[in-house]
Amino acid sequence: MKRLKRFLSICLLALFANVAWAEPLDINTATVEQIAEAMTGVGKAKAETIVKDRETNGKFKSIEDLNRVKGIGKATVEKNRDKIAVK
């Protein structure tokens, strides 16, 4: 039982380490699926809107530029600030 607990603890630590060290997602190159998976409060439909806006209006110059996308407000941008980047 002690070995099982130790094993599970190590697995959990490894999982959280990957999340903690994950690089932010570049919204200028990310796919619809990547955006929907990475951003809190953004499903496939909003992710499609982000990609369409990027294709129509050009790359985002800052994270705040996401506010120009219909359905993406300041609260969504703030919730995801540490998960996304503009490169």
C-alpha cells in the first residue's frame, strides 16, 4: 500500500509539473482545437471565431487584441492571460 501511494504521488507530481512548465499558446499560429483546449471559457465555436478573425484582420499584436473578436471580452482575456501569448 505504501508503494502504491508513493507511485501515485510521483505520477501526480509529474502531471502537475508538465502543466506548470507548459509554454503559453501562441494565438497567432494555434489551431481551433488547440485554442479550445487551452483557453478557459472558449469552446470550439469561439475558437473558430478567433481563427477567422486572425485570417481576416491579420495577426494579433497583443493579447488584448482578442477583445476585437465577437464573444471574447476582457474577462475571458484576463482568465487566459497566462495560457496564451502573441509571438
